[in-house]
Amino acid sequence: MKPIIGLGALILLFSLPAHAQLGTVGGSPSSYSGGSLNSSNASSVSPVVFPQLSPLPAKRFAMSITSGSSFEFVPSSFMCFDKAVVKGVADLAAKPKSIVQVAQENRNTERAKAQVSFVQDGKGKLMKAPE
């Protein structure tokens, strides 16, 4: 019995959005659907009208992409080819840290301590702890 009631509830729940699409607003047919099933003039068929956005010119966004750390990066529009090759070879030759090294550094870093602490009073209410 419970599965049948549950199935009926699901059918009712999922049919509500479908019924909302068939209704009318203020007694007039919806301008987007071309009418409803409850319309008084059943012999006329109106065309389906879809809303369209007004055409706007394409937006241009000025972007710049940077990578690396702030102390080694100097934005420029040109670099000599020889210098670029030397820098590229040096970047490729540098060995990245292993995951273990990064995890150890992360574990050993000093964490920020809480500046405010709270305690409970005798009634169980939360209070700011005296400093």
C-alpha cells in the first residue's frame, strides 16, 4: 500500500510543472505558448512564438595572462630570442619539488592562531572568553 501511495505522490509532484505550462495568465492565452488547452476558441490555432533577445554588439574584454611569481615576472612585449631560449632552458632544467617536500613544508609552516575564543557559562550560553 505504501509503494502505491508513494508512486501516486511522485506522479502528482511531477505533473505540477506540466499543469503550470498549460494555464493562462489573467484569462488570456500565454504569448509564448500560442494558447492553452482550456481556451474558449478551440477551432483556432495560433502560432508558437519564442522570445528572442535583442541583438547587441559583441563585447570586447581587455585581458592579460600572467604566470609565475611576482618577483620574477616583469611584463614586456618583447624579449630577445637568445635570452628567451636561455630562460626557457633554465626553466626546464629546474626540478620541481616532490609532493612529499611540499607536504612537509605545509606541515611545518606556522598556522595563524585564533584571536578570539569562546566559553560556555554555567547556564550553557556562549560567551567571549576573557583575554
